[in-house]
Amino acid sequence: MTATAPASTPEAAPAGDMILRLADVHTYYGHIHALQGITLEVGRGEIVTLIGANGAGKTTTLKTISGLLHPRRGQVEFEGKDVSNVAAHVLVRAGIGHAPEGRRIFSRLTVLENLQMGAFSRRDSIDSDIDRVMTLFPRLRERTGQQGGTLSGGEQQMLAIGRALMSRPRVLLLDEPSLGLAPILVQQIFSIIREINAQGTTILLVEQNALQALNVAHRGYVLQTGHVVLSGAASDLIVNETVRKAYLGEI
């Protein structure tokens, strides 16, 4: 696989306009020290990607941001406020959406019911948001009454992202959106990620497909055993010799 720079590199957020910050975050699973001082920033309007091998701490970072885990030390800051110990459902209302690894859709609920569940924290009309999701993912419009568990893997991923969008997040956390998908569907998913970002949603992306992730992102962080070992503009990381050898399949 040959690394190539993005055809058109998106512009990064203005300096200082950060919507999300992690400062020296340490997260544990029992006695296992999973995140060992993670520090990163996500600018408003950016796509930022986290890349690294399995076990590097990428998914744990997203779970710590979304409130599924809480750091033992350090701080998670969203919109200028410390949210390190805020419950997950409260963070959804605050504007953090999470499409988790493995999709985690409600298999016995229909596509429409899954989307409605994504808007559980809202009390206003959700019709326009359902229409937005169906426009982004036309396949879901064709399967509105179909049970989630009967969808293909790609359709389930579309549903997981669509469900996360139903809360109208200001930051959307995406965990391995291309996992297990055929190459043509991977291209579609990443095209839609660009479109979601263009519509105004900031995205923090965890992705094993480092080449695709860096092609779509403004900036990136490389994680290794719970540490950030490298960071920078995606266009710089994609031509970095260490990144190319470790994550882009080059020798």
C-alpha cells in the first residue's frame, strides 16, 4: 500500500478555538493502567484522528471522553468546562455523541426506533433530524421498518452513526467505523464522515485504517500503550517515515 497525501487537505480550526481538551488523563480498568497521561486537543470544526495498534488506548480514550469511563487523574474539558466525572447521559445532552466500536445497535428494534432512541434526551421535534439521517444514508430510508439485527454490516454501521447524530452532537466520537466493511462501503462511510463534518459537526475518529483516517482528518495523534507518541497535521503524519512503516503497511 502506498501512502499518498489527501487530494485536498481540509483547513484546521483556528488556533485557540478548542472544543475538547484532555490534559494528562490517566484511566484504569481495575488495576490496569490503560491511559498513561494522554494530552490532546480537538478544534471546533475539525476532524481529528487517533491511530495506533490494538491495545494502544484509542477506544479507552473515547470512552473516557463520553463518560463511559472516568479518569483517575487528569482532566477532560468540553466547551471550556471540566467534564471528567460527568455521567454519560448528561454528556449526550451537553453535545457529545458516540458511535461505539461494534455498532451496538438495538437488534430487535426497527431502524426508525433505533434513531428515535438516539434522540432520547431531546424533547423537541426530531422529524428534521430523521430526514437528515435518511438523506445521509439513503439505504436506511429503504429499511425504516426493518429490524436492526437483520441489516448488513455496512447498514448497521450507518445506523450506528445515524443514531449518534440524532442527539445533535457538537462533537461526534466515531470508533472504528470501517471495521469489517467491504472496500466500496469503506469509501462511502468516509465520504459521509466528510459530509457530516462539512455540515458543522466536529469529529474525533478512531480508525485502524490509518491511511483512510489520515486522508480524511485535519490532524492526528499516534497512540502507543496508553501514551501519545506523535502528533501533527494529517498531511505531515501521512508522509512520516515512522507512521508509514508502522501503520501504513510500508517497509
